[in-house]
Amino acid sequence: MLILMHAHASRADIDNVLRHVRDRGYEPIELPGTDRIAIGVLGTHPASIRDAVEGLPGVMDAIPVNKPYKLVGREWHPDHTVVEVSGVRIGGSEFVVAAGPCAVESQEQLLGAARGVRAAGATMLRGGAFKPRTSPYSFRGLGIAGLELLAKARAETGLPVVTEVLTPGDVELVADWADMLQVGTRNAQNFSLLEAVGQLRRPVLLKRGLSNTVEEWLLSAEYVVSQGNHDVVLCERGIRSFDTATRNTLDLSVVPLVKSLSHLPVAIDPSHATGHRQLVPAMARAALAAGADALLIEVHPDPDEALSDGPQSLTLDQFSELMDELRAVAPAVRRTMAAAGAVDLS
Ligand code: PEP
Ligand code: MN
């Protein structure tokens, strides 16, 4: 339920409405807008609230929110959300590219990738220290040593780091090192993990689950936001379909769709979406043209030797070429490419 107050409603009018809502056992949320205040009431059956507040001084309307997600929906929050990750703003007019290896493998590999993507114009560094692998016998990441290397790469390049957290018990540890916490596709409906990242004040990159509907994905985001962490970026990384020609099927239509349903920024991961490096640049350009706010791209200094996801990782030269292409596309869709802050790279 959204209670819309008149623009001229006084503070006493607002407090009076808040009191009426609380008296009925619900916790109201004040939602300041550009010219009037709205008051949100979460809960599945707040119909009685409507009768209680309609007619109170200053109340313009009380309207039910029909969507099952509330806080992440446009109905509650008509303006775009801009998520700030250590100085990089995702969701504004600037287009953000986060790039780096699938997994942190060694200092040489990570620093090589970080320096290369920074030189090409990336504004964030990606890399997994804790890797969710389908087989328990695959390389599952360097763990804490990988987090330390990510921090070292950030110190050297100035690029904020996004890395995955796999379990609720690791959330604080990963947050100690990373600028943004990634919740991967396999954990997109791990509700205790979502609540755990929701309890921190660290931005979250939430992948769409392998077979999640858009509504399920937005409800996963609602888990995070309902814990108080509003800094969520939604990331489409391809969904599972019948076709094995590509690793997954990139659902680019979610960019305009989700941006109409939700105020949260949307990122595209063309690497996991396609699984083939020759398909990545076209999908990356298309994502920017479609209105995405950011890209998450796998780049490896030597993809043939990568310990995970080599076939979908761009070489540094391919990434650099892609960044040139993105710089050409951006003005056509009224975006500018975000630029990394000044850092002494000598
Ligand atoms: C990743 O980005 O490293 C990753 C494992 O992605 P996903 O969860 O989308 O498979
Ligand atoms: Mn990967």
C-alpha cells in the first residue's frame, strides 16, 4: 500500500498518518519524492490501512501496490537508483565497464589483467576468489589469498573490485576486501545469503538465477533491499534454454523490461551469457544500445591457459578493441563512458 500525501501536507499530518499505520501493527516507511511525501506500508493484507488513513488530513490517496516486490519496484520509487561503488556511479548517465578474469589465479595473471583493462578504459575490476564450480574437482578459487590479490590490484590500478561471495558466513570477510559483493546465478535464490548481504552497507551485484523469471529475480533483490541495503545492481547473465549452441541464452529484452518495472540499475554479463569469446563484443555493444547501465566482462591475459572460463574470456587486445567500439556507440544512445580516476600507473 502506498499512501500519497498532498504536496501541502504538514509534518503533523504525516506524523498522524504514521501513527495510524503503527496502531494497526504495520511499520510505515517514509518515501520522500521530489514534490510530495509518500508513505509505504509493507505486508500482504494492509487493506484495513486504507480505511484507516483515507480522509485523514493531508492524505491524497491510498493505492494498493499490486506487484509482489515492493521496495525495488517503480511504484514505490519512480526515480532511477544510482549505486555508488567506491566513486564509480552505476545507473546514471555514465556507462560502466567492469572487466577482469573469471577467477583470480596468481599475482602475475591478476595484475596483468587489471593493468590491461584499466589501460583500455574499464572502471571496475572483476575476479573471483571463491568460485562456484559445477564439479567439485574444478579449480574453486584461491579464497582469502585471492581477496588479498584483488586488494593489491585495486591499490595499484585504483579500480574498485567486484567479487563473488558464496556463503552467508563469508559475507563479512569478502566485504572487508571488496568494494562490491557479487551474488552469483547459482545463489540467486539463496535467501539466507541475500539477507546476509542485505545487512551490510556494501553494494551488491545480483545475477539472475539460471532459470529465474524476472519476478523471481526482482523478489531476490527485494530480499536484499528489505534488509536495509538499497545498493543493488541487477545483472542478466543468460538463462538456461533448450539450445546448446551458446552456453546460455542472453535475454536482452530484460534491459528495458526490468528498467520499467524497477528503479535499480541493470548490468549485462555477455561472457557467461554466450560462453564464446567471438560472441561477446556484439552482445556487449547491444547491451549498451539497449539501455543497460553496466557490463561485466571476462578478460584474461592468456585465455588458453585460464583455469576457468577461458573460451569466453577476451584477450586484452580484444577487450581494448571492444572498448573503442563502446566509445563509438555510447553517444548514439546519449551515454558517456565512465572514466577511471587518476592513478599513477608508472
Ligand atoms: C562469475 O561472474 O564469475 C560467475 C560465476 O557468474 P555466474 O554466477 O553468472 O555463473
Ligand atoms: Mn566465469
